[in-house]
Amino acid sequence: MSLPSVTFSHDQADAFDRIAEALASEGVDLVEGDTRPPGGGKGRVLAVTGKAGSGKTLLLSAISQAAQEAGVTLISGDYEPRKHKDRRTLAILAPTNKAASVLRLRGVPATTIHRILYTPVYDPEYEKIAEWLAGEGDRPIIEGLTDAALDRAFEFYQTNKSVPGALATAGLRGSDFITGWKRRDDPLDIGLIDEASMLDDKQFDDLREIFPTLLLFGDPAQLAPVGQSGQMVFDRLAAPQVLHLDRVHRQDADNPILDLAHALADPALTFEDFEQMIRDQAQQDDRVVWAQRVNVDLMARSPVLVWRNVTRIRLLNAFRRVHDAPEDALLPGEPLICDGLELPLKHRKKRLDLEARGLIKGAQVVYLGPGSKPGFSRLHVVGAESPQVSAASIVKIEKPDEEEPFIPYAARMGATFLHGAAVTIHKAQGSQWDNVQVFAPDLFAAARVGRSEAGQPLWKRLAYVAITRAETRLHWVVRNMLSRPSYPLSVEDLRVAPAPLELSADQEAET
């Protein structure tokens, strides 16, 4: 077998060899390119850690490619072929839709942890199409679907490997072919988990139930999940189980954003010194911007990153005010963050349906307009493979100096949302945007407080996470001011998304 044609640094090559050795002992030989049936062993957990730019994603992609070439079946989360006794399986997961979409944009077929924990139940007629697309059956004949529609579905699947996306191109809605969701009964084999620094203990334990072999990829310099006392799940592992990537790989041209991120490792660096570095970089490279005010136009699609909730609430209200948003309604194009689901236990099926469509806590959403029934909203779920849904919504607009949020409208129960024009740096982990605005006065406040997390000043961890969210340009905002909008809010940029995966009217009435 020919291994993936990538050039590894020494630390990446060592990590690949260690992982290949571990997988070979579990019956998946990446070097020889073959697999054995599962042996019933205990499995193992390994972690690959490294800072931004150390090549974790390249290594994850290479392992995934080599495993598939060895005959391991990739499980995508949207459709799972029928179980075979000897088949070995692999899933590539991330904690959020946005984190999974970042991987997919880099050619890595990732899905969310939730989509592996809960699997779709397909209508038997349309499952024939899914089996054919996955190479498990013959081309079907489906009443009401033309050959041209099936050809479109097949062509889409060859590029995107998404069964719901392929069926949508054939003119079907999710409610046509997915009849429900169920908790996974059977375990899988190998799980590759990106952004593992975001996992809490409960998620880690859930993954251990499903995957005998887990490979975690995470950044130890990020912020630990809330409630984890500054610890990440890979901190629980013994030293031999943790493979660390030390070398930083840059693009052909040096990346000033990564340079700034790694400068934070200097224990002698003060906040004032760091700001001077940013100012100097901004004078030399337009990928770093020393901004005198928050750019309101950017806030609609990439939130301002802050530390304090009071700052977040003040900024989101300023955003709504400059756009002349009414008190009692949302404007199409306003950004939201899913804050969870308000559904009683007896509505478990409805909860699974909403979560499977991407409405999980922390999901970034854009409001498209009112739904067909009072309290319902049409939404674009950022990063979801089929992003457009309609769902019962409870929208909360928080106000400065008020304990209770203002609720412009609400369904009796459903998905709850906070405004997303600004978010805390904690909630931004796992996401990336072309342009990122970091509200520097908040980080200065964190530096003045003098708190530490896991032995490092909190402001440095906050700054590291915030600036590494920027893919192209970092805006370091130094004053508490907001620009005027250059144009009104719009949803035109979202109309190029794949065909909507929406709830039917009957399903809307139930949710």
C-alpha cells in the first residue's frame, strides 16, 4: 500500500508511526493496507496535542485517508450502511457544527459527535437510494423520481459524500426520507476527535462507550470547558498516551497571526508588550488590523469575541440599535446562538430531531424570517451540511442592567437562542472565521484581574484562543466604539446554500 503523499515533520512522522502501531494491534494495518475482524480487545485512547499551526489536522487527515485505503468504512453520521460482522469502521468527529465544517472545508469528511450518538431512521423506499449511493446496492427505481434526479443525486454524492445532501438535489426534503432518530445501539471501531480540548467528561465517557479506539486531537493552550477546573480530557491520560507536536508549520509566507499566538508562550510577556507587538505587526502586514472601533458589518457573520458577559450584552444591543431593529421582532440576517432546547422529557423524539438538524447548544444560526406558524423561525444553521431548517424558537434578547432577557416572540417550547453578534471567547472555541474581531479592553481587564488557569495567566489563554479563530485577518479592537453599518442586514449570501432540509408542516406542528 502507498501511504498518503504528505511530507511530515519528524514529530508528525513519530506520531503517525505510534498511531499506526496502535491501530495495527487492533487489526487495522495502515502500512500493509489491510484489516482483520475486530478481536474483542479493550481498545485504547491516544491523544495528539499541539498548538495552532503544528499540523494536527494534516496528521488527522493522513490517518483517515490511510485507514480508508486499508479498507476501513467511513461512517459519516447521515447514513450508515448495514452492519457486516467483519467490517471495520471509522468516524471523524468534532464537538460543534462549525468545527466539523472547518474540517470539511479542508477536505476531511467530519461530522458532529451528536450525529454519531444518534442515527437517522430512513424510510425503507428511500433507503434503497442511500444503499446505492454508498455502494451497497443496485440503482433503484423509485416512483416519482426521474432518472435525471437520481443522476443528480449520484453526481452530488461523488463529491460531497452526504446522503441527505444528495437526496435534496434530487428534490426530496428531509421529512420525505428521514422518519426519526434513535440512540446508537452498536459500537463503532475508531473515532478521530478534533478540537478535543472542548470535550467535557460526559462527552468523553459517551465516546468511550461507542469507540474502543479513540484518537483525540487537541490544543493544550486553549481554554478548558466550563466546570472542568482548568483540565482537558487528555490531561486524564498517562504520559505514554499523549503524543505532542512541537514544530510549528507556517504557510509559504509567514503568518503574523500564528506568530502572535506563539509569542504568548513567553512567560515574561506582559499585556502591554503584547499589544505593542500587535501594533507593530499591523504596520507591516494587513492581515493584522489595529482597529479603533468595532466593525458592525462584520458582526452579522462573525461575532466580536469578548471575555465578559456585560461586554457581550452591550455590544449586541448596540448592533441591533444601529440596524434600527424593532424591539418586538428580529430582522432577517440577525445572528443567533443556540442556547439549548426547552422540551420536556416526554418530547425526546422532537429533541433528537432538532439536535440532529444541528440545533445543539452553541450552534451558530442566522435568522431568515418567521416560520409558517406563530413562534416558528426559518433558520440557517452555520456549518451544517443541510443548513436551512424551520423550528419552534424561543429568542432571548438580553438587556444591560436587566436580570431577565426580553423575549420578542416565543413558541411554547423548542430551541432557545441568544443573540450572536458578540460571543464569549469560551463559546468561540472550535470555530474559525475569515475575519475575527477581538475586543481588547476585555483582555486588558482579564490581565488586571491577575487570574491564572492551569498555570498560565488567563488573559494569555483568552488571547490565544481568540486570535487563532482568525483564518485570514485579525482585528484587534482597542476602543469601546462601534461603526455605522455600510449596508442593511441581508440573507442574500446564504441563498447559495444547499437545498433546505426543513420540517414539514405536520412536523412543525408537533415540535
